[in-house]
Amino acid sequence: MTLIKSISGIRGTIGGRSGEGLTPIDIVKFTAAFGNILMQKTGLKKIVVGRDARESGEMVNNLVVGTLQSIGAEVVDLGLSTTPTVEIAVPLEGAAGGIILTASHNPGQWNALKLLNAKGEFISDAEGQEVLSLGESLDFDFAEVQDLGKVVNDSSYLQKHIDAVLALEYVDVDAVRGAGFKIAVDAVNSTGGVFIPALLEAMGVEMIYKIHCEPNGKFPHNPEPLKEHLTDLSAAVLSNKADLGIAVDPDVDRLVFMMEDGELFGEEYTLVAVADYILSQQKGNTVSNLSSTRALRDVTVRHGGEYFAAAVGEVNVVTKMKEVAAVIGGEGNGGVIYPASHYGRDALVGVAIFLTHLAKIGKKVSTYRAELPQYFMSKNKITLTPGLDIDGLLAKMQAKYAHEQHSTIDGLKIDFENEWVHLRKSNTEPIIRIYSEGPTPEAAEAIAQKIIREIEEIIS
């Protein structure tokens, strides 16, 4: 059993002992702590809750909603929803904040509390530490019976989210309708199976081939939208001669496309393609995290903008985007953040922009993909002896490559002329993650193995 408390929220496997898994006790104490902090800081009592379709969702939702009532909060329960939908709902409701019940791409035995502030954005690391501290201390009171909160069930946000996406300046419904796209969708039997087809229908897509779109939480494959998990989508694209395949994770904040030839467009390239279109309409800056493809930088420069890198983590990317007034940004895991909509990864926004782009250029997806800057990524890790000074190890690697362009805002990233390598220590395991990218798969792997050998030499 596992319980992880981090900047990404409080997540864990369902069952087991308190503090070792995500048990009802853990859910109640951290929900109560967060709700109390929100109400004290904002003076507001309204809190929005939504969940993905995983099998533990109903149980977790009942605990969260009941706990919020017990501290006097007024709950707006969206029911089956998506992470970006809850992010949009919080400011529209004038709420103190929100809680999304999802473990994102984690397997079905996991669930989590993702915590949002009054802007509908993820809370900061410092705010997260405050929640954890109060949750562990239990230094708060519950409401008297006459002060218990009420619950409003609101199923209107599916349509409100779609309406908001279609109203975006650079989304062209008429162009998409006129293109006559045939699209296959794999939503891993979570809420994307409702939200993505509804968006496509609203954009005039008449031929939609739905696989794994029943929101019953029974994940038919590993829910992380990677190539090896999307063989059913590939088969559906090919058998139906579809123009495109779309895959999302359980909470619909990560987006991956499948080309008409059954091959993956590449999760790293979702943001690149969306940015390519937005920057063609509006000159500006972009941001992604240090472990994302260099292709975004190339596309940004080509359109006359400036690219900036942030530490890994959505909160860090959003902070940097605000700092440099980026018009588009996100992460290389298929996460698109479009400030004109809201500061959160949103697969619905990504789908609408990509389809508009595809309709306007009038090319096959594979043809367009071949025109983008070509890079290939390799992901490795080194397991370390517990107690090893990882910070000291990274400092030695930094000294070794001091003559190369490098960044230390998140581990160590070394930018060579044609490749880059990013070294990050894990917050949960005694390992160093080693991401690398190059102009060919062989180049990416070669530079990674060179760095691994050098690290092993330092350790020995």
C-alpha cells in the first residue's frame, strides 16, 4: 500500500492501514484540513468537488462531500467530471476552491485529492505543506449541527465547459465541421468517454468511433496514454480508416493523438502542434518543463516568440507562464495549458485547437507530423544506494559540464548542441531519472548511456 503527499496532492492506493494507503481516515482528515484553510483564507464557504470514473470514486466522493459538510462548507458536487472542468467551475461558482478526486494516469487501485485554490489552479507547495501539517495535527473544530453545510448537485458543467471551449477566439467550429473528420476515441472507460465525444459532436464531427468510452472505471489497459497501451486505438483507427485517434487519461488533462496510419503522433508533440497553430495566429512566448521536447523551442522561435523552461510540475509551469506572459504552454506528457481559457492542462481545449489547425491546413496528420522539428527522447533511471548524497552527485556532474549550457532549477539539465540530458532525483524513490533527447533515437540513447557511465564512475 502507498500514500504519497506532494505538490501534486494526496494520492495513494485504496485500502490498508491509515498513513500507508489512502484510507477513509486519511481522506477525511486532509479534506477537513483543506476545507478549513480555504474558508479561513477566503471568507467563502463554497467548495467545488468533481471526480473521474474510477471504481473507488463514489466512496471517496461520499467521504469528501460529507466531510466538507461537517466543517460547514457549502458543496457544489459536479459528480462525474474532469480535472479541467472543475478548474473552470471554481471561479465561475465564486468558490473558495475545489477538490478533484482522481489519481490521473495511475492504475485503478489508486485515487487522490487534487487541491485547487479560488482561481481554480493547483495550490502551491507551501500551501500544500500547510494542508498536510493541519491534517496531521487535527487542530480544528467540526461544525455544530445547525451549521452543517449543504450540497448542491450540478451536472451542467459538461455543457458549460464545451461552450467555453467553442467560444475561444482561435477555435473554428465551421472549419472542423467542413473537414468531415472521422475520429476514434479511447477514454480508458473514464469521464473522457462522455466529455470528448460530446465536444466532437458539438464541433460537427459526425463519424466518432468510441472504444473504452463507458465511464465505469474498469480500465481496460494501463491508463497512462503511451504507445504500448493504445493498441486498441491503433486498431480502431486502421479498421475504420479514421483520420485521427484521440486518447486521454482518466481525468482528461493529458491528450495524445494517433495518426491515420495507426502510429502515435507522440505525446511530446501534442503541445508542439497546438502551439504551432496558436503562434501562427498570435505572436508570443511559450513555456514547457525542462523534460519536454526541444521542438517547442524551435517552433516558438520560428514564429518569432521566445521559449522559456520551468521546473517539472504543472504549478511550476503555470508560474513561469504568468511571469513571461506566455500565450501557450504545458508539459510534454500531452498537457496543454492555454491561458485564454484557464491556467490548467485541458484535453478539451487541446482537441478543439488541434482539429481547427488540421482543418485549416488540410493535410493528413502524418504529413503534418513529418513537417515538425524531429526529435527523439530516451527515458532511463539509475537506482541508488539509500543514503547516498544525490545532491552532491548532481553537483559533481554540474562541475564536470560547467562549460556547457546548463540549468539547475530542477536537478541538472545539460544542453549540448544537438542533444540534451536532464537529471532529476525522485521525491519518492532512491533513483535518479535521466531523460535525454536527440535528433535520432540512437543519439538520445547514446548521450543517456554516456551520462549513466559517468555517474556510475563517480559513485564507485
